[in-house]
Amino acid sequence: MAEIGKDIKKSAALLTEGQLVAIPTETVYGLAGNALDENAVLQIFKAKNRPKFDPLIVHLPGIEQIHNYVEFIPDELKALAEAFWPGPLTLLLPKKSIIPDLVTSGLGKVGVRVPNHPLTRSLLDLVDFPLAAPSANPFGYISPTSASHVAHHLGDKLSYILDGGSCDVGLESTIVGMEQGQVIIYRLGGISVSEIEKLVGNVLILPQSSSNPQSPGMLKSHYAPRKPMVLGNLDELMQQYQNEKETLAVLSFKRFFPELKAANQIVLSESGDFDEAARNLFSAMRSLDDTAASIILAEELPEIHLGKAINDRLRRAAAK
Ligand code: TXA
Ligand code: MG
């Protein structure tokens, strides 16, 4: 089993040797390796059981390093980087050849981001290479937002888990790029659409529910619990499943259902706060997945603030 601790020097030494270390970020935990070491990158795909057509995000210590790895950055995307880095934003930019093709699954663009977590920022300052890191979950399962989530599923596949507590944002980064002068959101995430549009005007949101050639890894069924999950209006769903109350688990935005077992329901934010709901989402899905219930009913949130991104994750979790 991987050791869990807060030792940045040890993490740096292991990564320098080509080993894998799980790292905390503000979004979710990442399964990190030296992005410039093809063998380390190969180990990441293997540990996650991840298909090689699903490219990895490269994590940098700061915007200053970006030109070592990308050919150029359009003004619009630079404005986003300056506003939101360090933070939950990934930019797709034309890669330099120093980034192995394996990292980008052969695509010409590389996803880069500057994460915002003190331990990982110190770690990135300590090593002299960027870190390739997908979310530290087995391919297809719910992303990890704590060190114990990582240990639970991948503990035997890596050397060390750098424990940075639970993730502040709780949703993966928003992935943004440009094609023919148009800013495109490829994956909804921790920075909301309206925050991005405030800076660069109208953006195009790619359909999030299918894989597409630009982002081959954004598969429909993802972030999924093992139990079946049904998404919709909770009043209607409760009506529909009224004869199965004993076997239900419920994930709601703001309210408890007194007629259901307390242990089988989780409220994401009693005050209806979208940031709090995002922070609790993945951990709540894991907890309900571990109950004795046979099905999870989940509530769609209003499509404002992070509601859009939360609904995207819920839809993928419910997709078959
Ligand atoms: O918040 C995050 O982004 C977290 C933390 C660890 O940084 N990382 C993360 O990585 O969510 P991952 O691998 O679970 O999801 C990255 C997504 C994949 O679906 C992949 O298809 C897309 O980003 N992606 C990465 N590089 C890409 C590229 N060059 N072109 C298109 N899509 C890319
Ligand atoms: Mg992932």
C-alpha cells in the first residue's frame, strides 16, 4: 500500500525517479508522474486502466513556464490564464515536441493548468519538470477528493499519496480552447461559464455527453458509482419509487426526506450554496455508493453558477 503523508521532498524524489505520486489539487486529487518521462506517463495509463486515446493534463508551477511547453497562447486564453491561474482552468494549446505524444494521445494540443493547492505548488517548484496528472481514480469511477479516496482504489498502484486534505472546489477543471477564433468549453468544471464569458464574451459549449475527436476522453458514462443512479426531479422520482423506499439512497441539493432512512440520504448544501454543493458532490456519491441501498436517486440543480457543471457530472454518473 502507498504511504500517505505530507512529505513534499519525498514526493519530489519519487517523481524524479520516475515513480507515481498522488497529489492534492483544489479540484480533485491527481495521479502524477513526470510529464516529460514517457515511461512514467505509461505507468499512469496502466495504473488507472485508462485507454491511451484519453489524453492527460500537464500541471505547471506558473504561467511563466508555459512557453517551454506550448508554441503560443492566443490573447483570449491568456486573459483567462491571467484571471484564473492558479485555479481550476485547463487550456488546450499547441504543444511543443518536448511533450511526449503519449501525453496528448497524439493530438497537436496539450491541456495545461496551474493548480492551486499549497502542497502541490511547492512540489511543482521543487521538481524541474511538469506533472502529467489525470484524476486519481480508476478509469470511469468517481473522482477522488481526499487522500483516503485515492488510497481506497489506487493505493496498491502508486508509491506515495501526498495528503493535502479535502479538495476545496471538488469538481475538475473547466477545459477551454480556441478554434478558428472561437473560444470553446470542452468540459464544464470549477470555473463557471459566466465567469469565463465575463472576460471573453460568448463561448461555445461543446456537447458534453459524447466523445468527440477534440476531446476523446470525455466519454458519456464517467464519474459513475457502481449502483444505478437515476437523475431528475426528486418529488417525481420519490413518487415513482414509493414502493421501494427501503432500498433507496437519495442525493439532494437542499432538503432531507423524513420518510427515508437518514443514513441513506445526503444533502449537498442545506443553504443552497453551489460552491458547497460542488465541494461535497463526489464524496457524497461515494458514500451513497457504499450504503446497502440498491439505487441512488439524484436531484438536478438549477443550471446557474456551478449547477451546470454539477449536473454534467450527475448526468454522466447516471448514463449507462
Ligand atoms: O481538475 C482537473 O482537471 C484534474 C486535476 C487532477 O488537475 N484532472 C483531470 O484529469 O480531471 P482527467 O484526466 O481525469 O481529465 C482530463 C480530461 C480528459 O477527459 C481528457 O480527454 C481531456 O481532459 N484532455 C486532456 N488533454 C487533452 C487534449 N490535449 N485535448 C483534448 N482533451 C484533453
Ligand atoms: Mg478523470
